[in-house]
Amino acid sequence: MRKKPRARTRRRRAHRTAARPALVACADPVCGRPAPGHIACPHRGTCRGRRVLPPAP
């Protein structure tokens, strides 16, 4: 098996970057801060209009 050039390896790995988390505006009209979708808002502790977690201090 031949040794692969460093440039070829790095060119292949250049596309393997970490994706940024998809953030959406909080559904609570009072908050509206960016929060990850499909989970409770970390700032207000609400999910789809219901309080499910204690709010962050």
C-alpha cells in the first residue's frame, strides 16, 4: 500500500466541518430569543407555550 500525499488527505478532510446548530426564534412572544428547535427554550423554560423547565436566572 502506498503512502498518500498529505495534500490529498487534507483536501479530503477539508469538507468534514462541524455544522452550526440550527437556531430558531423562541415561540414565546415575550422572549423571541434564538433557541434550538424542538426543545424547550433555555431562557424562559417554555416549549410550545407551556412552561416545562424553571426559567434560567
